[in-house]
Amino acid sequence: MASLSLCRRVSACEVTLAVLLVVAALVNVTLIALMATWKTRTDPPSPQDSRYLIGVGRADCTGPPADIPLMGYANPEQTAAGIHTRLYSRAFIIDDGRRRVVFVTADVGMISQRLRLEVLRALQVKYGDLYRQENLVLSGTHTHCGPAGYFQYTLFMVTSKGFMKASIKPLVDGIVKSIDIAHRNMKPGRIYRSRGELDHSSLNRSPHSYLNNPKDERDRYQWNTDKQVVVLKFTDLDGDGIGMLSWFAVHAVSMNYTNRMVSSDNMGYASYLMEQDKNRGQLPGQGSFVAGFSSSNLGDVSPNTRGPRCMNTGLPCDYLNSSCPVGGTKMCKAFGPGEDMFDSTRIIGHDVYRKAKELYAVAVEEVVGSLQAAHQWVNMTDVTVQINDTHTVSTCKPALGHSFAAGTTDGGGDLNFTQGAVEGDPFWDRIRDALLGEPSNQTQECHHPKPILFSTGEMNWPLPWHPQIVDVQIITIGSVAVVAVPGEMTTMSGRRLREAVKQELESEGAFKDTEVVLAGLSNIYTHYITTYEEYQVQRYEGASTIYGPHTLSAYLQKYRGLARAIAQDKVSELPLGPPPPFFEKNLFNLLPAPPVDRAPENSSFGDVLQQVYPIYRQGEVVSVTFVAGNPRNSGDIRDKTFVTVEMYDNRTDSWEIVHTDASWETRFHWLKGSNQQSNATVEWHIPFVAPCGSYRIKHLGHYKQRVGWQTLVSPYEGTSDVFRVTGSTY
């Protein structure tokens, strides 16, 4: 009996333990499931997953809209005097769980080496080694209407009145802020790609050079410019759009050299339209959806689709050298497609936006696969290229040819230079030799047939006139390869580069159906990159190919090396190359600080000098002029505005801001007068869809005054009379 009782007691214990074990197992399974669910929601995706972590961000990078030369047309007299549209930096971060890449497209003429280096330094302070030279691409939209003064090489400082902290700081801060916003907003998402063609929005401005390319090569293409538009669509996991990137090859020169207002030009307007479409009810620069329109191989591509004509006769310009019988190159100008530069900007920008929106809507081909980033610094003055089994060629020290001074049909030079010059001019050569020194025989031979006007590679006072060390870089996002090009590639140069990179990436079988896009004006500016054949013609683009006739061959060799390393997963074995300089001394600034502001007698800053009318119809232009201070005295103007258009809301008995100086519909003109006085005229081009009602316009700014031995900067604002907008005839 005793043994039976013990057995019964043991069985009861075993049952109890068994129950406890089952319960524990169930708890563990539940916890594991919960942890797995949590991990799925928060961990970065694996490289095999079709999801990425994606972040998008946009930030104002507008610099001082007064006194500072505008960057692009190389005319020191074309100084800023107001705002047409604001400038923005747009950042896109993608992470596959192992690697991260960042692409930034900024409303700026081009990325300078100094700008990139300062951005990298700022990111290093904030993020350590997370964002580095190899995984960060900075690309400029190539607007010719942004403030200059952010270069560290002498040639650009001479044409921009120097190196200006007031210019480079808002660019650095704006680019970094756009990356900050994208970094904070990262979340799981998907990427889709789409491509199409856009016709009637671009024209080859150097067709004579293009025709010098081999006929069998030209016969492979329907057009003498690239018409393709490539779109990347970014969504969250629910399929809701969070951003878009687009590439299309066209110069952002719809706003011509007579413009004095800061403007993002046609590509910026395309971004504006897409973001306004996706961020309904938001003011420009606000809203979560970010639309980047990036430059590509636009070197010989103009938006002025009506072509060049002599302004004094209306007849076509000379085909070979783009000049006129009377007036030379200055009289030869390309026009269109609009009635004026604002209308042309609107038409081209809207065309690019419309095509990108169409491609965005039908983008269903998902981008999958891992990320890669390859980067090198290259001394572009000394690259040897093996062109066949027995011959090698080399790049040259930088130099600009005579036709560089002729300009283009989008903006010609003031002197008697013409495009297509393959011989020097004794008059200008003697002046060059006396002022700057004669180019060495070696440099002249290396650049043949270019007649050298400025041998910038042999000019080093007070700093080098052109860079030697250049960035070459490729990032891949699954099957999409983004090639960061350090300048302006012509149409055929870009085609050869795309083909070379695609061939190398797909040679190992790791890449299939690769979409190669060129991001122009990236990381550093080195002027133009023509084919060897185009170089022989020596139009503006060839004369501005600064490293000589074999520049493209050198780049093809270097980018092939990067693509091969990516395809073979040997990026870590790439040599870094010689790092670029960061000049601390001998940077100069020729622009004096703004003087104190003065208001007319018996007037105050913000007073209205020319008042609005009581009533306007939709489609008309409201104009009001204020007593103003110098806009440079407003300091950092990012995320601020000089202008508001406000509508009265009867329901809340308050004024609502409906437009700022970032709006397409407003124009802020600043006019410097005599005796340190200045005016600001604000225009509002009333949209045909503007609601009828009561409106007013405000101008905000700062003025500098002297108080004793000190200067004091104070804010001011002025307000127009209330006026009505009506849709009917009054």
C-alpha cells in the first residue's frame, strides 16, 4: 500500500510538471511570435527583400537675393535683385539593411567641390561615418539664376566677385537640413521605375558638332538629343506615394541672362507643380511629398525650342559659328517656346512635370535588390587611356579655348569671339600673354586643335584656377544605376557613358535589365565633356572641355572601373585616390558689405509708394511698391518670405496667407536707388482660378541703420490697401 500511494503521488507531480511545461511552451511561442512581428515592423529589410527603408526631405536653400552675381551666364553684372521662385534642396535616402545611399538634387547651378566638402564636413559632425563621399551624391539642377560665390577656384571667383560665406552657407545648411529631414522620416517602403519619351521640349544647340560623330553611331538614334524621362516612384508599404525622382536632359536656361531674380527655372517649376499637386492645400516648400527633377546629359541641349535667330533681322544665325552678319554672336539668340522667358519657363517646366506625372502614375516595375556605392578621386590632369593594343593617350592640364568666350545661343559673349574657332586670334593672344602668360607648348599640343585662351592649369595665383582632383561615383539601387557626372556631358557623350556602365554592370550576371541614369552637375564642376569627334569642331562645348580631347575616354575608363567593381562586389578594393584640397587661405571676396539703408524724407521702411487698385479681375497683375531695405540685411532668409498675399476669411475674421515669395504667381523685385535708398515692388499674377474675395499684400524685410558707433539691423513690414478680386467685368 505504501508503494502504491507513493506512485500515485509521483504521477500527480508529473502531471503538474507536464502542465507547467506546456504552459511555458505556449508562452514562449507567443513571445517569439510577438518578437518576430515587432522585428518585422522595425528592422531594416534584408537585401533580398523588395522593401527598403526610404526617407525623403526638402529644405529651403535660397541665398541672398540682392547684389550677388547669379551663377551660370558668367556675367558679373547680372546681379540678384529679387525672387522669382525660391531654391530648394531635395534629399532621398535609401537603405537595404546593409548599405545606405543618398541622392540630393538641389536648385543650384552646379555642385562645386567646396560645397560638397563643406556638406560632408557638416554631416560628419552630425552622423559620423553614416553619410560619406562614396554614398552621397549631390547634383545641381543647373538653374542659371541662383546666387554665385560658392567656389574655391580662382576662375569662378573672378566671375562671381569672389568666395562669399553669405552664398555658400545657405546652400550647405539647406542641403544638410534636407538630409536631416529625410533621415528622420525613414520608413519601410517600395520603389518603382518607369521611363518614357518627351518631345518638343529640347533642341540640340550644337548640331554641327553632333554631326561630327560617326554616322553609324548617329544612325542608332532617332534624335540628336535624349528624349527619355526616367522616373523613380517612392511609396510606403500601403502604396501611398512619398516622393519621386526624375531625370531629363535639358538646360535650365529658360530664364535668360537678362533676368535679375533668383529663380529655380524650368526644372524647379516642374518640382513645384508636382509637389503642389501631391501636397494639396499646402504653401510651396511645405508638405511631405518630395519631387526631385534632376539634370542629366544636357551639355548641348537647350529648352529654347524655336531655335537661334538674329535679333536685328529675324533671320537664322550662321549654322557653323552661331553668329550674325551685324552684331556677331551677341546678336544670335535662341528663343521659345513662350512669348517671354517666364512663359518659356512655364511651358518647359509644365511639359517635364506632365510627362513625369504620367510615368509616375503607371510605374509598376518594382526596383528590388541590394545597394552599392563606388567612389574615387581622380587626378584628371594625368589620366592615361589605352585606346587600342598599341596606343595610349592622356588627359591635359585644364585649359579653355577661344570659343569659350563666344558663349552659346542661350547666352552669347560680349566680345568678338565666335564658336567653332580652331585658330587663335593674335589680338587676344597678345593680351593673354601680357596679362596671364603664354600657354606652354606641351599644353597647347595636348589640347590640339583647341586654340587656348586661358591656360588655367598653369595659372595658380592666388589659388588654382581650375580643379585637378575630380570625383567619379556610381550608386546602384537594385537594377537602377545612378552615375554622378562632374560636369555637363553632351548627348552623345552621355549615351556612350550609359552604354559603357550598363555593359560592365551586366557582364558578371549580377545585374539584368539595368536602367542607367546620368546625374549631371554632380559633386564638382568641370565644365563640359564632349566626344573626341565633337571636340574637333571646337564650338562652345568643345572649347569648354577643360581636360583635352580625350576627356570622355578617361571618364569612360574610370566609370567602367567603378561599374566593374560593383558587378564583382569588389568596391572595397578600389583605391580612394588623391583627396581634393580645402583651401583656407587666399579666398577673396570683392563684394563689400551692404551699407546702411535710408528711407526717403518723411517716410519709413515699409511705407507704400505705389498703391494697389481697388478691384482686379482674375488673370490680371497686382503691383505695389514699398520703401525697402537691402535684402542682404535680412541675413539667413531660409524658411522665411519677403512677400505674402493674404485673403480675408469671413468665417474666422482673419487673414490667411495664400502665396509667398516661393509661389510661382508672385514676383519680388528689389530696386537699388541712389543715396542708399531702395524700393521693393511686389507683383501678384492673379490665377484664373483664384477665389473671388478681399486680398492684401505684405512686404517684410530688414533695414540697417547706424546708431552711434554701431550698426543695428531692424525688421519692418508694409501692407497694401485691401483690394477685391472678381471674376466678372466691373
